[in-house]
Amino acid sequence: AQSVTQLDSQVPVFEEAPVELRCNYSSSVSVYLFWYVQYPNQGLQLLLKYLSGSTLVKGINGFEAEFNKSQTSFHLRKPSVHISDTAEYFCAVRLSGYSTLTFGKGTMLLVSP
Amino acid sequence: DSGVTQTPKHLITATGQRVTLRCSPRSGDLSVYWYQQSLDQGLQFLIHYYNGEERAKGNILERFSAQQFPDLHSELNLSSLELGDSALYFCASSVVDRGPHNEQFFGPGTRLTVL
């Protein structure tokens, strides 16, 4: 069975600083990888996804992620964060040929001035 | 706004009761998924319907059931409620049921509080 590990439950950072949110997965078959963001009292919004091809994936709001097959990682990065990026971020995996998402526990990104 | 609607937004009920959560998928989407988000378990997949048929089951309790109707809206029924069922319940929809382009769009959720 597949699983997703988000190594940090909380990441505090100052505004305009760079940030990396870590995600590792385990699976014996091909996977698709996703990052979702959840703002307070809202549903999940897709930030970016890796399906195939280039391992560097760009998403909305200036975020990007790099798929590393040998490390089984899909870390999310942003070079300069804003206060408005404060939210919970979820990494998710979906097995090739299947429909359901398996989520990590989430990382709360706290951006302060 | 994802285009997925869920009602009600909040639900407060007592232990032992039964509730129904409703989800309307985006226009044109045939798949509906239900997820439960709780503090201790995180986000967990419950069940998936595609065009009225059950396609996959996750960690869904026997006290819970769901269905997708001919107009494609879905209902999640939770019965004999326990305190531990308090959670945020999300519905998501997608056009197809599998494949690389099966992007899921999430609704705003229903927050269930069991007292």
C-alpha cells in the first residue's frame, strides 16, 4: 500500500524568505503526485501536480515542486513567501490506474512579518 | 470556487443520531469522492462513485453509507453517531474515474460536530 510522509507538521517562516515543505512517499508502482493547499475554513485547492515528464513542476501562486524518484520525494518550494501563503499544505499520491488520493498529515505554513 | 457544493456547511447533532451530508459535483463531472478530515486521522478517503456505481471503498465504517443519484449528486449517510465521528467531511468530483488527468476538485466541506 502507498503512504505519504510530511516530515514537518509546522513550518514558521518570515515574509519574503524562501520555504521548502518536505514530502516523501512510498509505493511499489508508478504514482502521480500532488500538492494541495487548504486556507482556513476552506476546502482543498490544487497547487500543482506531477503526472509524467519534467521532474520540476510549476504551480499556482509561485510554488514549484521537484519529483525525485530515487529519493521518493516531492518537496514543495517557494523562493519568497507572503503573509497570504499562511495555510495548511497537503502532499498526496495517487497510484497509476487508480482513482483515490492518499494524503499526508499536512504541514502548517506560518508566515509572519 | 471549485464548483462543487456541499450542504449543510455545519451540522451539530447528538450521539446515536443519523445525519445526511449532500454533495453536488461540478457540472459535467461523473465521479464523486468522499473524504473525512479529523485531527487524529488526517485526511482519509472514504468512498468513490462513478456515474452512480460504487468504484472504490476506503476506510469507511459500516455505520456510514453513500450513494450517487441519477442527477449525479451524492449523499453520505452517517448513523449511530459517536463523538469520534466529529470531523470535516469533504466531497470532491472529477470528470473521469481514473487516469492521469483525473483531477479532483474539492468542495468547501461539511463540519460535523457530535455532542
